[in-house]
Amino acid sequence: MAKDLFSSHPPFTPPTTEEDRLSWLRLIRSPRVGPTTFHRLMREHGTAQAALDALPQVAKAAGVDNYTPFTTDQAQAEIELARAKGARMLCFGTDAYPASLAAIADAPPVLWCMGGRKPLLQPMVALVGARNASSLGTRMARMLAEGLGLAGYTIVSGLARGIDTAAHQASLKTGTIAAMGGGVDVIYPAENAVLAAAISDQGLRLSEQPMGTYPQARHFPPRNRIISGLSMAVIVVEAAEKSGTLITVKDALEQGREVMAVPGHPVDGRAGGCNRLIRDGAMLVRNVEDVLEVLNRLREDASKPDRIATATAPKPAPPEDLNRAILNLLGPTPIHEDMVIRDMGVSAALISPALVALELDGAVQRHPGGLVSRA
């Protein structure tokens, strides 16, 4: 599935050697290169090394002088730290990379993993919710995680306090994945150190952040897209109206994932987000059977032959000043890149390099789910 994303010439080449993996790490760690830009550069140049060679010139064309990619020594130091900590690199496009995550628009090019591969081989379901969870909420999370685990599903969560902790604990024996906001070797919160060690022994911890990174607030929204991206569906157990958990829900909806929620008492602030999700169309969850009914339907739908897409005619030629036209179209509110392509009336092959240049210049900002805005 991952290779289909790179069907244009030159062909996409996943890493097969230590030198290749070093180049991949250098490219994704280079200034102003996020996952979306990484994938664009790979589409245009085929290999990470070729993209690295071209990057200074791309930056210069975007008005950024003296651009320096992430150095070989810096990348080698991160790899050596990972080895010392017992982490392994998982790269997009390789057989071991989960197909569900590879399918999202901004899939992480590189993940650091600690633990076994088995949890990635089972169908995955995300179970997330409030950090200040109630006793009933944690009991519900444990019941759902245990029941889904026994039914053959891996539970994905974020290793946070409350619902996440309960979900991981209840699914240790059957399969659990902790997607982490900081480095895979940095345990946050510290009170979950014992649980994190158990997950690396019996399940899997993973992160796209550099080794040794202490998590900051800005790291958690990108982490949330990994939780939903890995999963067939996202189940929410207790979430306030403005909970960070709802960022995961937003990502899930953009990625085409099913969203389910456990209802709560109307006067309990911890249930406000869940109740609103149900009001707006999310599946109401009373027990494990409710979830399995939805998951079985999703798996049946996924087994049906895909419909053949109809090819569309190429778009007209671009305006003379493409970058300026893109910036005039964009505003502070993120919109999907496909909308930019459609509104501009220009082929994706021309829009993509222009967006990369504008991003490197700091004029355009990327957002999860393939969204862009004017910086």
C-alpha cells in the first residue's frame, strides 16, 4: 500500500541499508522538513540522499540562504543512542510498516520502536479519553480493552494518565501499543514508568520524535494522528468539551476512521465531549458487543473489491506567478491541499513543488490530515 503513494517517476525507494536509513533520518530531521514535505521530496527525487542533495537548492529558490540539512554526525548520534536504548527504526515503505498508518496523508517517515512486532500484525483499535478519569470511566476502559483484546484486537493509546493507562493495563497480555509524544525512551508521565517498561516487554512503544526528546505541548497533536492512523476505529471514554482527546477524534474523521463514544451523565463535565460526539453521529458504546458489531462491519466492507477510479483530465496550465497565486488563495484557516489544487485549476505535479518551496520559505504551514494554511 505504501509504495502506491509514490507511483510517479523517479520511483520511490524504501531504505534497505544502514546508509539508506541514515539518509532518511537526516532528511526528516532537516529544518522545515515535516512528514508531508518529506513525502513530496521523495516523490520528486526517489531517494532520501537525492532529496538531501537537492534540498539546499530548493531552499535557496524559496529565498532561504545558507540552508544546512541535518548532518550525518547528528543522525549517527541519534541512531547510536537508539541502539543503546534498545530501540529500532521503522521506515515508511518497508514491509514491517503498518499499512493503516501508511495510508494517511502525513504518515511518519520514521518511527522509533521499543517492543515486539506482534501488536502491529493484529487489527488495531484506539481507546482514548480523559486524564482525570472517573472510577466508572476507568472501569469501562478496562472492560472494553480486555474484551477487544480477547477478540483479537490490539489496543492503541497514548500512555497518558487515566483512560489511556487503564486501556494499556487491561490489554498488556493481548496486545497494546503506546504512541508517545516525546522520544520513545522518555517516559511521560513519570508515574507510568513501570507500565511503559511492561509495554516494551509485552507490547510496543513507538514515537516519531527524536530519541531523548522530552515531550512538549506541541508534540501531542501530531502524536494523536498516529494513534488514529494506526487504528480501524477510535473509541472515546470520557472527554470534556474542550479535551485534547477530541484532537484525536478530528484526526480520525479526517482519516476516514470510525468514531465511537461512551455516553456519560449530562452534568459530568468529563462526559461533555462524548455526549456531543454521540449527538453529532458517533456510535454510542454500551459494551464490547457494540464495538465488535461495528468492527465486524468495517472488516467486511474492507474485504470488498475496491471500485475502479475514473481518470480525470489534466488541469489547465498554471498562472505566471504560481507562488503568489497560492498565497492569495490561502488564509489563516487550514484547508485541504486537494481544495487548493481544485481551486487553482492546476495539476498536482505543479502545485506540490510550489507548496514545498513556500513551506521551506516559512510562508505556508502544514497541518495534520493534509491541510495547509498561510503562515
